[in-house]
Amino acid sequence: MFGWFSMSEIARLRWLCRRGMKELDVLMTHYLEHHYPGATAAEQQAFEALLQMPDPDLYSLILGRSESTDEDITQLIKILRATHAE
């Protein structure tokens, strides 16, 4: 499922997907497991940047209450929203 990614890297990302908000935890973990392995390098970097954000900031981006000035993050937020609809 994760191809050439090292298990320690995936474990690190999975740990970072564990959020204080259950909704974010589920969304981020689902993306990691189903979309991250096939994502572009830019999308993977944007995902890791999102994982560094505090929950309220990340949640605000996902809900559309705020916007990022980073185009890669903006594109990833769109993907996360679509992923949520799956």
C-alpha cells in the first residue's frame, strides 16, 4: 500500500495524523492511507505542512473559514474536502 515509503516514515506521519479533534484525526488518517502514497511530491509536502498546524487553524482551513496563501496547501484542502465526501 505504501510502496517505497519507509515504515518509520509512515509511522511518523500516522502519529502526526492523531489530532485532538476526532474529525481531523479521521480525515487526515484516511488521506494518509488512501491518497498520500500516490500523491505528488508537492502534495505530500503540503500534507506534512498541514500536519504541523494547530488543530483550530487546520479545521478552519478545511471548513473554508480561512484560506491559505500557499497554492499547494489550497489544492490539498480541496482534495481533503473531496476525500471527506467519499
